[in-house]
Amino acid sequence: MKRANHKKDAGRKPGEIRRLRARLAVSEETVRAIRGGEVDSVMISGKEGSQVFSLEGAEHAYRTLIESMNEGALTLTENKTILYANKCFARMVKCPLEQVTGGSFRRFLSARDRAMLRPLMKLAARSGSKIQVSLKAADGSHIPAQISIRPLARDASGRVATSMVVTDMTEARRTEGLLRNLAHRLVQVQESERGRVALELHDNITQLLCAVLVRSQTLADKLPPGNGPAKREAIQLRVMLGDIAETVERISGELRPSVLDNLGLAAVLRDTSTLFSERTGIPVKLACLQLASRLPAETELILYRIFQEALKNADLHAMARHVSVRLMKQGRFVRLAIHDDGVGFDTQNQPARRRGRGSFGLLGMRERAAYAGGQLDVESVPGGGTTIIAKIPFCRLPKKAGGTPGGSVNKKREIRL
């Protein structure tokens, strides 16, 4: 190849060769400068005259887009040094832009968030990730934020820069709080309506059914022995009325059990477990820590509803053979754990019926626990059963006359069924 070039050059005049080599050198330098970002525009002469092509046009449009975002945008080195930040991020952390660029991103994070971010940065070098943090602003305030992390292309030395999009979650958290308060209010209205319907069923419908039941018994007794078919029909009618009265009473108790209001959580857990076992044939092993004082009425109702839903899931979905329940005090919390030996499920890919379809589900149980300042955890694996654990703060009640201080434990006695 070199010989061919030499032969070609030999046919040219020395002056022409020098001009071609000079143009080649200029071209190579231009290409190097373009690749290195040292050239802003290129002028090309042609038949239609000289034309100017701006090489920063795409970058300029990109920067305009980034600066117009309502989210913070950052570019970081491997050691978390900020190479670039847009004005939105500077406003977010209440710090001048010139003081943000060139500084460390770690100074805007707490020690806990820095520890969480470290492994995510390594993961982001391959695939990207997201994290919820609390940014520390220059004035000492804290801003809830979500950070989306993505890797950028490696440079010539093999180092990988990282891009971040920082979203201010303040308004989202405020909206979430409003929605949570609204949901809480709806639950309160629902419970109030349940109580009203339960009272109506118990005080009116059940009493009417009992009166009809007595009348049907009287009618059956007055029928002469010789009128066998009519007497048998009256007796059958009495049995049906008795079953209806029991069903209405059970529905009334599920809507709002009077035992809960009168005797407390442990008593209603015992009664509900007994009725559940009689109805489904699934034995329930119950262990309750006997407390000297009552929990707040709302806390007792929340724990009862979680227990109620867990039993329903064990019956309808888990195909469980046994259920065990344990209620105990754990530090500042009341802990209710319900375990079934059913089919279980993948907590990361829950079936639609367990995502809260219907009036109540796992989502509803979590919301109930959150209303009382607690949390609900679900532990389950396919074929390994399910354990639902609710932890609710144990709020002390005022001391009653002649009683022990609210929240104190009198004795650790277990009640087992």
C-alpha cells in the first residue's frame, strides 16, 4: 500500500504534494478538535457559498431541556463529585449553583442515606436504580426526594460517570397525607355505619325473628297429633326460623361485635376463633397476653378487623388446615401475629385477590395499621403458609379509680383454645 502511495506521489509535483499534506494535517486536527469538544462550529465552502454548522446545537437544546425541567438533574463522578447540576437542583437544596457544582453530593445526604446510596451507585453502574432519601438543604431544612440513578458512557480512562434525576416529593407526600386522612375518615364513617346496622339487626330484626320463632313453636304445639304433615311442616318452619335468627345474629356480630365493646380484644378474639372453627372446621390455636388495662377502642377495633380478614383469607384463599394466633405486648407495641399452614403465595407477585380487591385485603390491612401509627408485615412463600404480623403502638389510657395505671401489665397469663 505504501509503495502504491509512493508511486502516486512520485507522479505529482513537490508543491502539490506539500499542499495535499497540509490539507490532510488540517483535516486531522479538525477531526481531533471536534471529537475533543474544542470546536463550536464549522464553516464549509461549497458551490452555494459558505455554510456554518453549529456543533453545539444538540448540546444547547439538551441543556435548555434540562434547565427547563421541574426536577433536579446531576452528573456525578465515581467519588460522588458533582460535575454538573441544573438550577432546579440548586433551588431545591437552597444553595447557589456555583457552590453546588464541584462539591460532593454526599453533603446533601444524611449518614443513613449515604449508606443506602453506596450499594445503589454500584448497582446503577450496570442497570440503574431508584431510592427515596431526605435531602439536607443549605438552610438546615429537609426535603423528601426520589433519586433515579443511571450510568453514563465510560470515558477514555474507563471511569463511569453517573446521571441523577432528583424529584421533590414534598407535594406528593402532602397529597399522600391528605388521601390517607380521607381514607381514614371513610373508614371511620364505614365503622359508624356498620355499628348502626349491627344495632338495628340485633335490636329489631333478631327480636322479630325470635317472636316469629316462638309463634311458630306455639302453632306446632297446637296442631293435633293426627295432622302429621302440617305438624311436621310447622316444626320444619321453626327450625328454619331458628337458623335465620342465628345467621342474622352472626352477621350483626361480625359487623360490630358487642363483646369487643364490653369485654375487650382478647374476649372477642376467643369468641371469633370459636365461631370460625365451628363454621369452617379449621382449628384455631389462640394465645393472648392478659393485660391489666384496655387498649384504646380504635386500636382494638383495628386489630380485630385485621384478625377478621386474616381468618377469612385462611379460609377462602389459603386452604389452611390450622391457624395459630398470638397477641402480646412487645416494648411499646401490641403485636398480633396470625399464621396459617395454607398454600402461601409470592409476596413480590401477589395474586389479584390478595392485592386488596373487594372491601378489604392486604392493602386495607396495611392501611388500618398505618392509621394507628403501626405497621403490618406479611411473610409468605408458596407452599409454606402465611404469617401476618401487625404492630400497633400501645397507647396508655388514663388511670381508672381503683385500677392500675393504663398500659401496665398485671400478669403474663396465656389463654389458649
